[in-house]
Amino acid sequence: MGLAVRRFLAPLTFFLARATAAPAPEPWRHGWDTAGSMLLTHGKNKSGVLTPAEAQFIGEHFVMHAGGNCDGASSFSPPSHEKAAAYNTAAIRRANPSVKALLYFTVHGVREIGVCSDFDPTWAAHPEWRLRNESGAVVLKRGKPIPDCSNAAYAAAITEHLLETLSATWVDDDADSAAGNATRPLLDGVYSDGIGTPFGLNATTGAAWEAACGAILAGLQQRLDGRGQQQMVVVNGLDDATNLPQHAACGRGSMVDHFAVLQFVDTLTGEWIPSLLKELLFGVVRAPANAQRTLQIKTWPGLLTAPETWVNDTQPKSQAALQRAVGEKLNAALALFLLVAEDTHFFGYSWFWNLGDFIPDGGADQTVPDGFSPELACPLGRPLGPPQPVAGTEWAYVREFENATVAADLSNHTATSVTWHNC
């Protein structure tokens, strides 16, 4: 199978030439054969690009991938997050051409801009694009300046940069030749980490800055829709109903990051707060506003009260013990996901965000069991209906699949599980 990656200097002209009317945007959808049919990875914090073995593993076990935090940028001179993302995606596609791949990029500048992006020379040439507070001082986040998203010139420049980056195309010679197709996008869109007000801004100025950053993403999504390639902006931070309108306006996809952890956990008892969890499941994930949107549901091993922390500091302290816990707690995390999942919802599961939290890479911080997760290959089948409340209970639900039964008690995480019928 051959591989070619091309960049078009006039991407809009190219795409408009292929079709006079762009297809209507559609959410991305997965199959129901197994839980692995909907599995995503966000493994990051890796200095170099993926090894062939790592890319092969991702291609064989995941249907969606995004990196982050300047992953692999140091493999290029000057450092280039964009070139690293393209390299990694092409390597994964050699193993599985159907994998959806997202460029991790924050237009609000907390990660790549000024550190490892091809946009850095442009950014350096325009100091007037730095965000300033009410006193005129440059606002810093993680020790570096961040962009003023309300600056029209910056908004236009970063949008064009991302459009150019997302114009690279993938050519799978064997399959595309047989189908009579020439190309498809190499990168299927942008994953933007959540937009939070930086320190140093008052509430009014901060809200305006967040809205301006969201408007950049909304404009990028509109431009991508015009290409007709089903490319998508996915925004992190959809964790309650209050920010659902902003997410729906910013892009066609969202990540639910704090799924059943942090603010949904009673830090004294180490149990879910059932009323808040119910609102997340049914008022956010299954909200009508998300019916035609792609959601990444990021689940976790156990009920984290802080990153990598269980109640009363009870998380495993050795790598071997942590790997066992990650394997043992997959079933409950999967159950809560499947309780509300539709074919536009994708499943992520990890202890944290490092590559070794998603795949068994043999590193010192690997938390995935060496045997990965055999349960993800169990036959699942389509849901036979929506989740149903259990009669006589306040917080218990059940949902049937062709090859599994999901039971969940929002007041008792130990009573939440998937029972497989043919595994």
C-alpha cells in the first residue's frame, strides 16, 4: 500500500473544484460490533514522533486519535507540532486508513503557539496580538503570552494557518485507485483544549475573551464545512449544561472530559453525587442539542477527586498495582459510557494523558495492562433501546444490547457493570 501526502496552496479552490455543492455536515459515527469499535486515544506528552510499533498498535486498536502538548515536535527543526501530527497520522493510517485523526491545537495559545508551531514566526512578528489586561500588562499563562482572540488580524491569521494545515491530503494508492478516488484529508479536524479565562482578567473581560476565542473556532468550523470533507472542530470541556450552548456554537464536536469524576464525586465518601451525575448523563450527553454532534467521552479508572488521585489518597502507588487497577475498573467505566452512548459518541479510557496511559508502550509511566484490554473485543451489538430506569429505585438504570446488559446505579459505582452474554 503506497502513501503520499500533498499540500495544496489554494485549498478552497481545490475542494470547490471537486464539488459544486458541499455535502451537508454529518457527525462521525462508529459501529457497535465491540467496544473497541468506538475507542479513542489522546496519548500525548511524548518528545518524539510515534515509533512504527506504536503507530501500528494505535491503528489496530483505536478508531480515533489526537496527540497534544507539542508531541513529536522536537523531531523536526525548527520544532513543528503540525509536521509531527501529519507524520504520526500517516504512520497510523498505514495500519488502518479509516482512523479519524485530529490536530491538537489551541487557538487561545496555551500550548503550541510560541513554542512548537509552524505559526511561531508569524506570532513573533506581531507583538500587538498579545492579550493585555485592563492595566495594559501582557497576560501570561504557563509563563508565556497568549493571543488576544478579539484581534481581527490574529483571528484571520490563525484561521488561515489551520486551514492550510488541514489541507494536507492522504492518498491510499491501493484502496483509492480501486474506488476511483484521489484523496481524502490527512487530518480530519482540530481538537481544541477547553477555553478557560486566564488569571489577570476580570470576569467581564475574561468572558469577552472566551467568546472571541470561541468565535475563531466557530469560523474555522464554518470554513471547514464549506470544503465538504466532513472535517471537524472538537472542543474540550463539555462537563455541564451551562457551557453546552458555547460548545454547540464553537464546533461540531466536544469532549466530555470530567466524565463521572472530579466535581461529580463526593470527596468525603468517594461516591458519585447522583443528582449531578444524572444531569451530566441525561442533561448534557443525551441533550437534544448534541443529537447531531460528535462527542468524545473521556472515562477514568475509579472515581478521581483530582488528577491521578482517589479519595483519601487511596490510588495504587506502584506501577504494577496501578496497571491492575486500570484493568479491573474498565468494566464500570465502560458501563456508564454505554448507558448513554449513541453511535456518535466515542469512548476514551485512561489513568491520565500520557501515551502509556492509552497503549502498552513499555515506558516507566505505562498504566495500561501489558495485555491491553481483552474486554474491548467482546461482542457488543447495537443497543436494543434507550436506557431505562429500574422500577422502585431512584438512581438505577439498565440498558440492553444485542450481546450485553448494562446496569448502573448512580448512587453506587460498585453496582455499575457490563455483563457480556457471548464473551
